[in-house]
Amino acid sequence: MAKEHGNSESASTAQELVPVAQYVRMSTEHQRYSTENQTLAITEYAERHGMHIVRTYEDSGKSGLNIRGRTGLQSLLRDVQQPAVPFRAVLVYDVSRWGRFPDPDEAAVYEQTCKRRGIKVIYCAEPFTNDGSLSSTVLVGIKRSMAAEYSRELSVKVFAGHRNLVQRGFRQGGAPGLGLRRQLVDENNVVKGQLTRGEKKSIQTDRVVLVPGPADEVETVRRIYKHFLEDGMPERVIASNLNRQQIFTDLGRPWTRGTVHQVLTNEKYIGNNVYNRTSFKLKIAHKQNEPSEWIRRDGAFEAIVPPDRFAQVQSVIVARSAHIDSDHMLALLKHLLEQHGVVSGLLIDEEDGVPSSSAYRSRFGSLLRAYSLIGFTPKRDYAYLEINRALRRRHPEVLAEISAGIDAWGGTTARDAATDLVTVNGEFTTSLVIARCKPTPAGTYRWRIRLDASLQPDVTVVVRMDHANKHPFDYYVFPSIDFCIDSLPIRENNGFTLDAYRVDSLQEFYALSGRSLLEAA
């Protein structure tokens, strides 16, 4: 968030002062780092050094581990690249307020973005001047590494604290779910009352446990188990029945197969406290953890489903996914077709005794492939699926061509097999996106561009396919800090700014981006 500042000085005085901006960020770990206190210290620094704050960029309650969600810093980086920048420096309280990035080089990249435009970044509370000298460069690097290490150490300590609390039977985060409620207790386990949705504890020594919720919700949970075990209903049918009866989830939403499945498989309904199923340490990447990594305390809460009944449900779920040979799977699918005259993913998932649609996709490569093997042709035009498959096959070919082109310009490339990110010269990462061309009713063309935000590449290369989706039409090269999602090249003509990044052939791409990327590195 950016704020303009009015000028309370006289015109002549303001002209003598150096116009600067300030960037303030508050996470949640220390009150002394509140944005108000940062602003006070920065203002005092500005007054001592003949500066006038003309703009404020603020990120309140935002982690410094990455730039996502930090709209203030993003706005600052965009503004410093505009033709006319209304300030000559950015004042920041200290190095850690700029960010505690796990990779200290990321902080350096954002600072360098400012410095390339002649905008200095000044850390007001640090005991050194950030003037680009050898000593200040070394100190800033050390401070950045210290900030990153602080985050790593804090992550370890927080995780250890959560693990201890979970093993003692206390709930850590997350909505309680249908049929359960969060109950607040003090350090002596004395009940203090229930927390409503969105409400948080206000005293650090208080703890949270799960207790049975309203009787009607508990009854709904038990009905789900009854329908599954005794009535033989699959999850999607159970969801349909609940929705027809106007019985909704704890969030007030209609039921789906997934939400019913979650009720049937979550151990909290038998009183077990399970933590660390997934992790997002240092906000780098979400990870599904192996059961051996889960932290648990069995029997921590009062169960609303008998443990033996829960175990029966798990046995049924495991048994239905047991190995079935391909001929049998196709026979079941053909029988379904004879019954209904059509088949679909939804119909497959709702049919008892038939493997799920995902099982057919996994076994035969796609539902269309399975359909063709039983002689069924859907009425819907699925040509776009074939196009998408062709583009997926084209992806590694184009990636190899780009890597070869960069190598030809004297650079080095290394491809990550898991993510397809290409690291150039060991210094920055590049991702490749191939965009399918789609005609509109008006006779024009649009390109569907999907970016994987989780990869966070330094540079994204977008290859737009021609109108037949057989050959590349043109190429766009996007540095991560130079564009936003709203400005992707989805049209045939995308304006001067985007066309400045565009090239029309792979050879031109090598000549332009290959050389310039290597020089930038």
C-alpha cells in the first residue's frame, strides 16, 4: 500500500529538502517493530539528514519471507521503474524490515532494482551507511544472512513448540469441522468458553481443545458414517442426499464428494490430534508429508464417532481401491454405459462398485481413451484436450531448444527435472509457458496463459502458438518484477510495453533474450 504525503513545509523549504519515500513492514513477532515506531524512527532520520518524506509504502501484518502478498513492496518496485520517480531514496528501518528472505540474494535483487534507477535504499537504524562501499556491502550481506537465519531458527522453534502442544493434546490451527467446536482452556486446563468462527485466543498461555459441537451437527456426522457403511452409499451420493435435505457443511456450503470424504477419513472425529500432515516451512513450498512425519496424540479429544466404526470405513476405502485388472475395469465401465446410455466422470464417481474416474485416468491415460475402448464417443467436442496433450509433448522440445540457444551464446543451463525450471549460469531461474491459441466468435484470437505461481521463476518465457496450435507464433520474455498477471499477452496486439518484450522467432529470441539475460546475470 502506498500513501502520498501532503507538504506541510513552505514551498521554498520543501525545495531544499531531498524527496524520499519510506517503506515500513510489520509482521507479528515484535511490537517494537510496529509500523508506527518504524515511521517515527525514519522521520527522525529524515529530519536529521535534510530529507522530506513524500510517499509511504506499507505492508502491515505481512511476513518478510517472500514478496507474495506484500503489495507495498510490489508497488514500490513498480513505481521506481516509472519514467518520473518523485523521490530519490527509500528509507527503511533496518535490513530485516526489507525482508527475511530465505535466500538473501532475493533481497539484493529488489534493492538493485531501486539502485538501477538511481534510488538509494537507506537503512536508518543500522550502524553503517549503505553507500555501496566494500565494508557496507559486506555488512548488508551479513545482515541479510542473519535475517534469513533468524527465520530458519524461528521456524524450528515454532515447530518444536507446536509439536509439544499437539503431543499434550492441544489443537493447533485450522477450523474444527462439522460436529466439533474449539474450546478455550487456561494453563491449568480450566474451561474458559468456546471460540466462534474466526475468533482467536487473546492470552498466550491459553490453549485450545476440540469438543463435540451442536447435537444436530454431531448427528449429521454419524449419519454420513451410517450411509457409507450400512447403506453402501459412495461419498458423492451422500453429498447429494445432504444437499437435497438442505443440510450444509460447517462453512454453510453445499457438500461435495471431497468434503464428505474428509469427514470419513479425518481422525479428529475419533478424538485423535494429528498435526503436520502438510507443511509450508519458510513459505517456500507446500509439502504433503509422509505419515511417519505426522505428529499425533491419540485419544486427545472426546470422540463423536466410535473408533471401531472409523476403522471399518478405512478398510472399505482401502478395499475398493485394490488392484483390478484393465479388462475388468473396462467391463464395469461398459456395463455402466449399457445402464445409462452415457458415461461421465460424475456418473462413474457416483456408481457403487466401479473404480473412480481418477483410477480410469491413471490406468488408461484419460477418460476419453477409456471411453474409446468401450466404443463410446461423447457428444461434447474434446478436441482441445488433444491440443493440450500435443502442447505438453512440445514443452520439453522447446525447453531443450531454448537451453541450446543460450548455451550457444556462451551461457550454461541446468534443468530441474521435477519443476522444469532452467537455471542460467547458476544465477537465475527461467520457466517456460506454452500458450494455446483459441479463436473467438468475433473472428479474433486469444491465448490462454497459465502461470505456476509456486515456481517463482526470475524470468518467464511465454511461447504463444499459432492459430492452428502447431508452431510457435511469437515469444514473450518477462522478468518477474516487471509485470503483473493482469498484463499478460492474451490478445494479438498487446500494446507498446508488452511488445517491447516480444520477438517473432526462436532465433530472434536467442539473439535478444539470450544475450541480454547473460549480460544481466
